[in-house]
Amino acid sequence: MTVQARPVQPQFPSGFLWGTSTAAYQVEGAAREDGRSPSIWDTFCRTPGKVHEGHTGDQACDHYHRFRDDVALMGALGLDAYRFSVSWSRVQPTGSGPADQRGLDFYRALTDELLEHGITPFLTLYHWDLPQDLESGPEGGWPARETALRFAEYAGLVAEALGDRVVNWTTLNEPWCSAFLGYGSGVHAPGRTDPVAALHAAHHLNLAHGLAAQALRATLPAEAKLMVSLNPAAVRARSEAQGDQDAARRIDALATRVFTSPMLRGVYDEDLIADTAHLTDWSCVRDSDLKDIAQPLDALGLNYYTPSLVSAPDRNGSDPVPPSRDDGHGASEHSPWPGSEHVSFHQHPGERTEMGWSIDPTGLTELLLRFHREAPGLPLYVTENGAAYDDVPDAGGMVHDPQRIAYLRRHFTAVHEALTQGADVRGYFLWSLLDNFEWAYGYSRRFGAVHVDFGTQRRTPKSSALWYARVAASGRIPDAA
Ligand code: PNW
């Protein structure tokens, strides 16, 4: 008889931060209170056919009024950090001019509450809710240069108000979604479908990031940490064939390098310029822009859910898994890939979450190691990762979500693997603390570790939340659920 040694559970470094993540429009509600003006998402939700069953963020999780309870819940779970975003529409309702004190007071109260519970605030300045006034008009929104300048001013206002209590600052969340889902495929606000506008939006988001980073440095104490959260694609080509490899290269350029090359190295890649040359000559990029964009950062945030499997356009229909109009980014007649609309997206075989996103944690390890290689010395955070499942309370009021625990366990193991291979990963933020407004899917997709009954606003920690609390307490991945 042989006695098998129990495998040693991966141990995360001491000081590794375990947190959760939310975004203003997805959780706050109180859409018309204390001077908040409409953002592009308020408008989009009221545009027929854009958001599942016409859902809006008007009430959402009512976090604006319940934040003290929500912070207490995080404290009870023993979480180290909380990543939230500031609503530009609360702080500077028209997108220019002086700040509204009431908006700033809310975020001051929220951060104070976090600090009192020993929870480190990670503040994101922009998680997609552009003030509507900045979008309105023919030249508006992110395709316009002016929006980047406005953003830097807004960043300065928030830094002045919260710089004494927030150390960790993120400029943008997933500029890919803002540019290409907002202005390309139109499945996100403001719902425009213009490939040229989408490319110009990407540049002005890069510029906004760089100018805001400068405004933050000018205002914040020296110990402040600046970062950006990207959603790079873990792209896999369907085969070694040249056409499939080229498809992967194109998607990598448009999903990831369009942001990382200017932000980290101060360049736009030649293949990206060539792939899009029939759409734009990139004359929106002025001489000093790349220098302005490539600001020194203190960390990089990576949001990861699922990889992408791509190929050259399928002509013979021989693919066992046919490409679909929905490439995993929402169904639209318009592509979010300007100049590379012909690339086919395929379903990975195997298990998927309620979003239809395949589960493959190897993409997370791969991307962490890639950033580690491409941005040597820059600390990394997983600023979002998680899964949507159809969680329903049982007769006793408990919510059991073993599938989410399985998803998280595999992704924590993937993060640990990247650490083992040398990546400097400092923390992990689960998306999300609460079930919330899942953009175009409204309230029909639940990502929370905590269940929310949107009728009563009752919060119920799911079994995954209790399991996550054990991870946070021990820095280890528990054996059993
Ligand atoms: C991210 N895509 O959104 C956001 O940062 C969160 O606000 C959101 O709730 C979460 O992930 C879950 O969806 C994404 O189509 C939305 O590739 C769409 C895509 C990626 C991320």
C-alpha cells in the first residue's frame, strides 16, 4: 500500500490583496439625486431595444444609500480591498466647470467607511458613464479630442478632494469596451456604429489616460499609485495556417496593443496602422500625444474572463463550430473590430458561464506572464475576474453557487501559476461584490459573490462569498467547498 502525499495547497504571498470590484452605474442607483446629471448609460437604457427589458441603473443595488451596510459586509468577509468607480456625472455634472460638493462628499464618506474597516480603496475614475452633455452634439464623446482634455480636468478635481485618503488610482476601466463596443458595434452606450469614430475614440481614451495621469501626479502626494485597467484578449488562432495566424495578430492589435503600445512604450504599432489605413490616416494623433500618453505607471490592472478563438474567414463551412454574429461581445450587425471585420470568432469547446463565455483559466496565466514580460518591473493586479450564474435562493434563503466556486478556484490557481513563473501579481479583485446592472444584459446576469434581491434590496452572501472569505483569511485555496 502506498500513501500518497496530499498536494500542497498553493500559498499566496503575504500582503497579497483579496478584494472585490464594482462600478458606479452598476451599483449606485440614486440616478437623480444630489445633482447627478444623466450619463450616456442613462440615455442608452432609455433607447428602445438597447438594454434587456429596458432595465436601467436608476435604483441598481441602491449602494448610494446602503454603502455603509455593503462596506460592513466586506468587513465581515475579511476582504482586504475594494475597487469602485467614481461617477463623473455626480462629481462634475456637465463634464466641465466646478465640482458638485455633494458628489465628492459621497465618495469621501465611502472611502472613510472603507478605511475604518481596514479595507484599502482602489478608485477608478472612469467606468463607462460619460456625462451625456459631453456626448451630445455631432463632435461629442470619445471620438472628440476635447473629451480627453475634459477628463484630465475631472481627474484633477477628484484628486484634490480624495488625494488625502486614496492611494490607489486607476484612470480608465477597459477602454476597449468604451471605444469599440460604444462606438463600433454599438452594444454599449452611446450605441454608435462607426468604425472610424471607434478608432478615434481609442486614441482619445489613450490621451485621456495620459493627461489624467499627469493631472493626478501634479495633485496627489508622492506615495500615490497610478494604474489603468485593461481587458487584453487572450487570442488563440484556430490553426497554424497563415490566415488564422494573421487573424489572431489583427485581433491582438485591436484588443490589446492599441492600448498597451502607446501607454507602455509611446508608439502605435505599424501593423495596426496598416490594418486600419483604409479607415483613418490617424491624423487625430498629434505630435506630442504619444509622449503625453506614455506616462510612468505604478501598476497595471488586468481584467480577464475568457479567451478568444479566431480564424481567417470561413468560406467552406467545414468548421464543426460555426462562427456566429455574437463573438462573445454581444450580438450586433456591426463589428467591434474596425478593419478586421472579416475575422471569424469561434466557440471554444467545453463549459461556459451564463454569459456564454467559455471557461479557460490558462488565458489568465498567459496574460499575466505577457504583461510581466512586456512591462518588466511593473506590479500587476487582476482587477476583474468572475462568472455569471443563474443563482437562486433555496427554500431556506441560502444561495449555493458551486459553479462559481469552481470557476474561482481554477482562476486563483492560474494566478498562482503566474506568480510561480515570476509575475509580480499583488492582488485579485473578484467581479463582483454584488449582483448588479450587467450593462446591455440588465439584471439578467448575476456576477455577485453576494446575491441581491432587486425587489427588496436584500443582500445574501452566496456560498462563494463564504468560500472567498476563507481564501482571503488564509491566502490559500481551500480543498473543499
Ligand atoms: C467588464 N466583452 O465588462 C466590466 O468591466 C464590468 O463592468 C462588467 O460587469 C464585467 O466585465 C462583466 O461583463 C465587459 O464583450 C463587458 O468583451 C463586455 C466585454 C468584456 C468586459
